[in-house]
Amino acid sequence: MMLHTVVDPATEEAVTKVESLDAAQVDAAVARAVAAGPAWRAVAPADRARLLRRFAAVVDAHVDELADLEVRGSGHTIGNARWEAGNVRDVLDYYAAAPERLFGRQIPVAGGLDVTFREPLGVVGIIVPWNFPMPIAGWGFAPALAAGNTVVLKPAELTPLTALGLAELGLEAGLPPDVFTVLPGKGSVVGERLVTHERVRKIVFTGSTAVGTEILRRAADQVKRVTLELGGKSANIVFADADVERAAADAPSGVFDNAGQDCCARSRILVQRPVYERFLELLEPAVTGLRVGSPAKPDTGMGPLISAEQRQRVSGFVESGADAAGRPVDVAFRGHAPDGAGFWYPPTVVLPRSTADPVWREEVFGPVVAVLPFDDEADAIALANDTEYGLSGSIWTRDVGRALRVARAVESGNLSVNSNSSVRYSTPFGGFKRSGLGRELGPDALEAFTEVKNVFISDE
Ligand code: NAD
């Protein structure tokens, strides 16, 4: 039996060991999920709704326990971790309304009645990254279960604990066995087997663009359905007519939340030239004032990175990084980080010299933000769109017309005006370009977990 040691990123101490499953164990779990399918889809809509509501209530009763597990196993701040567990509850509650509202259509035709049904796909495989173990799991399993699918879910190898906890809470809430199974293990073993398994009808993958691209390629062999939520390099655009104080005060939360390990991180800040210096002056105290430290303390604003490897990667963009011309990266200012054990990295603001600099173009996935000035609206839009990604972004302006024009012009799935928040469980979430394929959450996710079936009944 292979075991993976889960490490507390704030202390580098072992938390526990979790079994890493092999391909044969995945096959056995998928077979059980296939067998559980017919009974699960036959559960009356109102009963399936009741079960999901009960699942939400059981999660609610365990929010603190799940949050503590995420603090220790993933280094999330306690405030974030409680929000994340609460988000799973809310997503379950939201999709609990779905079984009774999975409407088809009745379409006028000659010679009979034509109706459409939304049929479940069968077994859905969900592959989750380490940065938001709970919400990303919930965004997959809640709508998938509501639509009548059974689910096998692979958490990231580094962060399996809360997903395993959620599967237990599902059973406690009364979900039948094998309807929702969590399979911890390696991407190259468990993840790959879910992708190649014929009876897994859909893969919901959240993770890097490199792995997502490979999954899309391999899914083609079976015309397997996929939803992909991939990387990001989102722009936070601050116009001179904005409330610059608010934009600067809020910018750190838009990029340093979860220590910047957030696909929606606004890691490129674009500031209109007349307020560029002022914005940087206001940003500095907001960054240096960020409390970085033990994620278990309620007043901590930023915790550690997930691993030593991730810290090495992040520091490779700054300490040992270079601009496109080979010069050292220009650090404007940075916040604090504790010394000693733990995968700490200070929040860091850099000033790129050109848009060809790696720190401007690539997803750092850590607490590093790059700031550049721009001239006018057209310049801002061109800079924001000069990336292979298109996940989120912010626009700060007091001009409603400009807000609308820029929001329509930026090639990105989730934009916010005078705000840096992009995720709401009742609205669609997903990426343009290489940030992904398909949408999660909101009304859209249900479509992603069903096939439309058209049935014609002759009246003769
Ligand atoms: P990753 O791609 O390395 O891994 C993601 C998951 O895929 C893990 O569970 C991993 O074990 C599994 N995996 C790895 N190789 C696999 C393979 N060959 N076949 C099947 N599964 C495989 O990503 P990560 O480092 O865990 O997460 C960070 C990335 O996730 C970042 O790029 C980030 O932007 C992205 N992300 C995107 C979103 C979004 O919603 N768009 C949300 C969170 C994170």
C-alpha cells in the first residue's frame, strides 16, 4: 500500500498519512459507481432534493471541523477556510433546488408530441487541484449529483483531507453508498485512469493549463465530455476617474488572497498614467500592512504557500528571475513573511520593464503582482487581452459607460466593476481562451452534467 504524508505548510510537520490508490482500486470504485447509478437516478426528484439539503445541513454542522482540517492540511487562513466549507454547504443548498427543476421543453411538431429530457451522463470524474480543495470539489459534485450522476472525485495529492471528510459527511446525510466516492492518489495514476476509463462519461478538471490540455487531447479518444477550469493571468484595470483609494486598498485582496494561489488572482495591475504614482503610494502600506503568519490566527491575512516546491517556483520569478532582457526583476516593495519552518513568501510588488517579461506573462500562482501604467481605454483593453488566458478581471472607474465598454471588450469569463470578487455560486464561472472550457456554478452547471434527449410520441 502506498501512503502519502500530508504536511502542514505553516510548520512543515506531518499531519497524517493518506493511502494513494492504484489503477485497480480506481477500476473497482468506478465499477461500484456504475452499479449505483440506476438506483440513484431513480430516486424521486423531491427525495434527491431532500438528500442534498440534508447533505448541506450536515456540512453546515461541521464547518469548523472542515475548516480546521484545511488550515492544517493546506495552510489556508481560518477565515478563508470557514468561508470555503460554507461555500460547499451553499452550493449543495443551491443545487438541491435543481432535481425538481430539471425542465425539458415541449416543441410543437406535426403528428404527435415532442419533448426533451435532461438525462444524467452516468459516472462523472472530478479532478481537483490543491489550491481550493473544498469549493472546487463542491462545484463539481453538487450539480453532478443533483442531475442524477454518480461521482468519483480525485483530490490533489497534497490536499486530500477535506474531500475525504466531505464524502463521509455525504454518507452521514444519507447518500446511498458509491454515489459519491473520493479516490485519493497521484494525478499520473488515479487521474489518468479516470480520464481513460470508458465508463467515466465526463471529466471535470480544474488545474494547470498544461495538464488540462493533455486531458482534452486524451478525452477525444472516447468523445468524453469535459469541463476544464485552468490557469489565469487576470488584469485589474484602474482608470484615473476611479476611486483610487478604494482600488488600491482592495488590490492586495484581489491578488494575495490564498497567498496568490488563486486562478482568479488579479496578478497584473494596469493603472492609468495620471494616477500611476499615486496608486503605488497607496498600494505600498496596503501590502506592507498585510499580516502574514499562522493561518490558524483569526487576524492573519495571508498564510504560507502549499509546498517548498511551489515557493521555489514563485521565487524563480523574482529572486532568481529576470526580465525579458535578462536583467534582475525590479521589486518595487514587499510585505513581511515569518522566518523559520513553513513555506513562507512575502507579498511582493514588481515593476515589469516590458510586457514580454515572464512575471507579466506567466501564471506565478503565488503572492507576486506586476504593475504597469497605460494611456487610454484602448491601450488598457489591448494590454488586458494580450495573454493566452481569460479567466477573471476587474475594472475600476466611476464612468458607467466606460465600465460597460471595457467589460464587453475584455476577453475573460468573470469580470467585476469596482470590486475584485468573481465567484458567486448562483452565477456562471469559467474561462475564455486557455483558461478553460465550459462553465461551472449557476444555472449553467446543470447543462454540463446532462445530455439532452429528444423524444417524439406519435399521436396516431
Ligand atoms: P495540476 O494540473 O498539477 O493538478 C490538478 C489535478 O490534476 C491534481 O489533482 C493532479 O493530481 C491531477 N493530475 C495531474 N496530472 C494528471 C494527469 N496526467 N491526468 C489526470 N490528472 C492529473 O494543477 P495544480 O498545481 O494542482 O493546481 C494549480 C493550477 O490550477 C493553476 O494553474 C491554477 O490556475 C489552476 N486552477 C484553476 C482554477 C479555475 O477554476 N480555472 C481553479 C483553481 C486552480
